[in-house]
Amino acid sequence: MPFKFSKRSLGNLQGVHPDLVRVMHRALQITDIDFVVIDGLRTVEEQRENVRKGYSKTMNSKHLTGHAVDVAPLDDKGVVTWGGMPFKRLAAAIKKAAKAEG
């Protein structure tokens, strides 16, 4: 069964560049691992707070223009998995989707 984005993920894709949104949707169609979009477009204030907290190192983030998203793989219970192999599988799917979307 194909995966579907949650309301949270769809909300986090609002304002993201349409090309990147297409890549994320394509990746969700072709991946063998479910994932969530944790963050997309950020305001300057949000980015400034991320830098202050150490979550980001720059105020020149592509999140400010909608050209970046943060994603994380989910396990079979829908919980974010912070390990290595699921991220590698997810990265491979996103790269394949990006190539397919040009």
C-alpha cells in the first residue's frame, strides 16, 4: 500500500518551491519507507530561533526561500527513526525522485 503524507507533512510543504514539493510526493510514491516532512519554509524569526538554539548554523538557509525541507523516516508504528540505515534508504528514494522529476 502506498504511503500518504499526514496533515502535518502537507502543512510543512506549504510555501515550499513547487519543484521540491513534486520531488517529495514522488519520493513518497516510490519509497519503501514512510517518512514525515518535519520542516519546510521558515520565517526569518523561526530561522533566527533555530540558530540561537543551535539547530541551524546559518541565517542563509534555503528554508527561508522554500528551497529546503527536513524529513525523517518513520518506523512501522509511525514513530520517527533517527538511525542510519532508514535515512540512507530515504535519501536514495529522494535522490531517485529528484532525478525522475528533473
